[in-house]
Amino acid sequence: MNAAILKERFLDLLPPPLPSDWEVEENLEPLLELPESRQERILQQIQAIWPVSNSLCYSYLNCADRVMGCLADEQVGVWVAELLDTYEKNGLKEAQSFMVDVEKNFLCRLRGETGVSLETVLPRLLPYAAGIARRRIALEEGSALYTDTARIFLPGKLSAFSREADNFLLYKLMVTTQLCLIRARTFEMVITPESPWLKTLQQKYNAPYSLKPITADDFWKIFPEPPLAEDLFTLAEGWRVLTLISEDYPGLWRDTAELRAELAKSRFPEVALSGKSLLVEILAHSLLIGRTDRTNNTSDTDLFRLILSRFLNPSESAEDSAKKTAAIYALLDDLREPYEPVAPLPFLGRLRPAAARQVRLQERDETRQKFIEALAAILPDSKPMPEEEPEPTSESGESPARFNSDNAVALLISPADQEERDYSGPAENPEDISSQLLIIGGPDLEIPEALQELAAEISRDLGKIPDDYISAAQGLAGRGEAPPTTAATPGGESLPGAITYDEWDYRRAGFRKSWCHLNEKRVHPVKGTFVQKTLDKYRGLLIRLRRQFEMLRSAERLVRRQREGDEIDLDAVVESISDTRAGRPESEKLFIRLKRDDRDIAGMFLIDMSSSTEGWVGEALKEALILMGESLEVLGDRYAIAGFSGMRRTRSDFYHIKDFSESYSEEIKGRIAAIAPQEYTRMGPPVRHAIRMLQGVDARVRLLIVLSDGKPEDYDDYKGEYAIEDTRHALIEAKAAGIHPFCITIDQQAHDYNAHMYGEVNYIFLDKVSDLPIRMPVIYRNLTS
């Protein structure tokens, strides 16, 4: 193709607005001398790349000839999808680097010759981490390896070894080491300021005396060279943790022996180090290979042996490692050369106690609130004292706690330990905390398991249940107040933690990884007349619906051709006689049996709460949900109700209105009444989240019923064919997960895209919104009969 034809062909592939002529001509110039077949092959990918980034598309055109020369036809689509993933995760510069070396960045990995990405191994690492931690822990990509105790941040890609299996094994060792640091309470180290050895250390280095407890990062700052103290402490804790791994996970330790030896060889050559850095590097090398019998042919060998003897002293706690750090640091005082920090161990990384402390304080506050609410829920109500009566004081002049012998709250350890243990300090064995009893009102009560777990968690953390926790719970119970929550907003109360979901891009025939951020919210109930008006408006219909749904509660049907039954199956008898006369063996299945089918159904109603539902549509949706709730209470099916809306890919909102575990109550009715139009309709993420919720429900039949007023559309480029294809793919994902999706579309006119997006038999079109409250229960009955 010449320049004019090539330009015209290129512009035909682009959506409006079109770029300037000079810009197109300049970037198409590298293609002019290529054969037409190569030009066509390059242009085939434009529709996938251009909508994502114009700049990326121009960069692609400038190196496309070289790229196509390396790739087979079946590899081009995979390469483009990976190029777009790289751009969306790391930006244009990284994507351009990815295009420069196709062999190294794509083909070698395709052949399994180098590297492995965190994204590909995450499905295997997450259950592994949860099994070791005995709780859910997040694994996320980060610029450096570390943990804040709630998350572990890992490199996005490992290419330390040529084999994929070896790189995966290194990922496992990283995760295990970080989890063992949490288990060993490395980040919980607090040194009391009265400790004699700490005072001596502060005096030696002229560090200011502090009245507050000393944390790890405070401890490092005592020394003239904090980076040296930090590295020594990290290695000391590393030795303690790796000893734990070798004992508790011997298989992993054995499997990684060769890998650790290879990593030790690849570290910075010792000949380039000297003084303190050299000695610390030798300690790091010893940790890598798991042996400490190595000597170094330098004048500092004797010093190193002395350091090693201190290093090998067993450490029972992080404070022991701090003492070890101080002892080794003192041995290095005479070395005047400044310390140059050495590279961290690949699976140990850097310690970040400040990040861990922030997470711990947040979790402590959340646990405190949960404990107060749970305890208040089982405390007997107590009337407050009259205002004119002053509170009696004890002999010491202090006001006593607000509980007495008739309304007592006491935290007891086992009777044998009660007299001996000073409960102001931490329990010697946190595992024994679960034996504690809460005694309320004198006699023993059965304490909910959740409350026992919270009490045990607080006791492990703080050593006791603080008095103010119990006082706050009694105050909450006595006043009959609801626990404090965040201020009510039209959008509902946000629940912690955004969830990321992939989004289908039909242009590249692949997903945009972790593209959408979904925020879960709780709808606040409102009081008003809407629910009662709805019940009055549809009183007659509701009576009929309840009768019809009662009949569905346990359906009966006749099953023919059974070995045993209540009646003779005449058709089966005639067929058996005919078989006998024809010389075939006669059948024994000659009876009809009445079979009762017990329902085992779980349904999720997913409601469009976009701004376009304002007015009659929104009213009809809420009326339909009230009728469904009333009807399903008779039927007994498990069901949940949720709404969705959002603004761009970073804020897809998912509103919890009724969960599967909640009963249909006045609060649920209030939440339904509170449903209000929000913003846009990005349908893919909420459908995928609903799939995740339904997968957690054990039911023979699982339904996803989506109610929407039209085409999915968001404020950004989520519109048109792109939005339709993503929604369609999300519904296909539901079917693949064993979930039956069905969509009720409310619009003034039918659209061709409905059949394509939902499937020919998986949707119904309503052009009269007033029909929705009447039709929706009927639709549900037909779907589940």
C-alpha cells in the first residue's frame, strides 16, 4: 500500500475524533517500504491498541516491523494483550521497553525459560499463605519486599532463576519468611524505658532518654549509625526466623537449599567491601546458605569469629535480638570506616515496624469496637442513676466502676491461676486465654463464641481486657444506644477495603487485569410511609402471591418407570409386554411414584441504582422488592438484595441491602425504602462480585436476577460495544460458575443489543415500569418452578 492508501486504511480503523494528518503520516512512514501482507498484519492490532493509548499505538507502529518479524501469527494477539497489560500497570515507558526486546520480554517467558510474574502465581500463593497464617492475608505487588502484618508486598516479577518452578519456590520462601516474622512477633517489640541495659546503651551513645516504650525503629536511632543497627537487628531476627522455618517447614528449607546457595553466589563480591560492610555481608551470606562455619581471609577474621559467637546466641524474642544487635555493634565501634548498607536478603527484605504498628493500632481499634458491641448485646440493661444523686465513692475517694453484685462483669482466668497471675501484664501463654470466662449477673452464662474469640484476641494483644472496654460496653447496654457508626450519607456507609476485578476488553480478546475497584457499602434504613403504602396498594396481589408461593414450598411430581411405587405405570407395562414378545428382557420398572422435591434455592437480586432510575422506575423497583420480600418469606428460599452504581473504573459501588444471612425485618424494609439513584451503570464489576457472593452459598440452584433500565454506561470510555461486551462476558462467567443469570430490563423500547448481551432466553423486556411489581414475583416463580 502506498502512503495515501495506508493512511486511509489506518483512519478507517480509528473511532472519532481522528488525529491530525501530519501526525498520522509521520508515524506510518516506517511501514511504507514493507510488503502489503506485513502492513495488513500490523494494522490488524490497531483497534485493540488505539482506544487504550494513542501514544502507545504510535510507539507500536514505529517498532511493529521488528516485532512482527519475531512473532508467529498465533502469538501476536497474546503479545498485544501483554503489551496492553504492561501499559495499564506501569505506564508508557515500561510498555515501550517491553516492545524493544521481544525475545527477552516475551518469547523467553512464553517458553518458560525466564522469570515468573506475581500475577500468575497468586492463585497458588494465596491459599498457601492463608494456610500458614490461619487467616486471610493479602499478597500485593510492591516496590520492595516487606509486610505490615495485614499484607505482604512482593516483587511483581521474579527472574532470579531460569526455571519458572525455582522462581515460584523463591516466592514461597518470601511469603513464609514474612509470615514467620509476624508469628515471631518481630513487629511487636517494645522495650520498657526502665530496662537497665537500654539505659546503659543510651548513656554510651549520648541518646536522649525517653519515657515512652522503645519500638524497633526508635531503637535503631539510638546508635550513631542507624542503618548499621537496622541491618544487624534484621539479620538477628532473620536468623531467629530461619531457624523456625528449618524446624517447622523442613521440606521448604530443604527444597530451597540450592536456590539459596545460588543467591549467595550472586551477591555483591566481598572483595569490593571492607570494614563493617564486609562483616555484615558475611553474616548475610551465612544466613543465605544456612551455615555459619565460614571464615574470611582478612585481618578481621578474629573479630568476625567473636561477632559470630555473639550472633549465634539463641534469641527467644525480638528484644533478645535487640540486645544481640547492641553487643555486635559495640564490637564494631573501633572500625572507623563509615558503614555502607548491604543488599537485603531476597526473602527477608527490610523491616518496616512503623507500617506494622499503624495496622496494629487500626486493628486494635476495630477489635475494641466489636468487643464493646458484642458484650453490650448480652449485658442486662441497667437504668442510669438519677441526676440529683451523687455517685458513692469508695474509701479511697475514687468512684467505683459502674457495676455491682447484681450486675457484675468480671473477667476470670482459671481459678487456679487467679491468685498467682498479675493480670496487668501479658499472659504467659496466650493460647490459654480461651479458657477465660465472662460472668454476668453472678451465674455463669453461655458466652457467644465470637465474643470469646474477641476476648482472647484482646488478651493476647494487651495482656488483659482493659477496664474501659467493659465500662464502655456497660454504658452502651445501659443507655440502650446503638453503637457509633459513620455519618449516614445518600450513598450508604462504606465497608473497609476496595476489591479489584478484571474487566473484559473484546478488542484484545482478553482481560484488563485488576482494572476496576469495587467498594462495598451498607445502605442505611429510613423510616417513612413507603413500605406501608406499598403493602396497602398491593394488598390483593400480595394475598394471591402468598398462596401461590406456599404451593411452591414443596412441589410434588409423578415419577414414572420406577422399581417401586404407589401405582402401576400402564405405559411401562405395555412396553414391557412388547419387549417380552419381541424376545428382549422385560423391565422391572413398572410403577409410578409420587416424589416430593424440597427446594434448595439461593437468589441474588442485583438492582441498578444509576441516576437514570430516578422517578417512577426507582419507585417501581422498590415496590417490586417489597412484594418479593413478603412472598419469599412464605416460600423460604434464601435470597440477598444488592444495588450497584459508580463513577469510573476506580469507584464501582456495591450496596448491601440484604445479605443471605439476614432475615426479612423492619430494618431490611427500611433499607429497601432507602434505595436512591446514584450515578452511572458500570455493570461488569457488580455482576462479578455477585458471582463471588453466590459461590459462597451452598445451594442446588443459584440465581442471579439483574434489574436494570437499559444499556450499561459509565462516565469514562465504558460505553457502547465495549460496555456491552464486558457485561455479556460477566454473565457468561456466571454461567461457567454454575449460576443462572436472568435480567429484567425496563425501557420504553426494545433494543437489539439485549439479546446479544443477555442471551435469547435469559432476559425479559418490560416497556411499562408499572408492570414490574406485578410481573417480578411471577418471573421468579417461573424461574424456580
